[in-house]
Amino acid sequence: QVQLVESGGGLVQAGGSLRLSCAASGRTFSSYVMGWFRQAPGKEREFVATIIWNSGSTYYADSVKGRFTISRDNAKNTVYLQMNSLKSEDTAVYYCAADPRYRGSYYLTHSEGMNYWGKGTLVTVSS
């Protein structure tokens, strides 16, 4: 079983920054892709960013390109999301996700491509 634990959420003013962390653990943790999705109140869960564990290739939603950066620390089995220039519309619960297999390019940016999920961390951006 793989466990994903997010941290780093909180309240920040518009224009500010936050860094989210997601630590992965488990008996035989091995991930092909890890990333972040978010769900705002009353909305569906949406893709934010993913990273291919071995190559470091990254993918971003258009809404966060240029403001958010995803990275990983292989030794710590941890993925990060650096969020800058935050906007009120970034307010959401942010979920860490991972999958051990390559299922096709479509699944790298869609929640149905992720087999493991964290419980989420709340990010609130005040305007």
C-alpha cells in the first residue's frame, strides 16, 4: 500500500506564495508519475501539474503555467508544488496523486490516471 501525505497548505494573500509537499511511503513505493490536482468548492477536481519521476518531465494546466513549479526529490520520495503569484481562484483543496504505471499520455493530466491519492491540503487565497 502506498501512502501520500500532503503538507504546506494555509491562508495567503493574493500575490503571495506557498509551497506544498507530498511525501510518499509504502512497502515498495515506485511511481511513474506524481502530481497535484485541486478541487474548489462546488467544482470538479482538476489537473494542476504532474512530473514523471525518472525523467523529470513536467506538465502544467494552462491556468498555472508560469506561476507554479512542480519538482521532486527522489531520495526523499517527495514531490513539491511551488505556487507563486497566487490568485483567489487558486483557492481549493490540493490533492497529491501518483501512479506506478505509464497508461498513456492522456492519463498524465487526468485524475482517472492516478491510482493513489492523498487526503488533501487546503489552500485559501484572500483577495
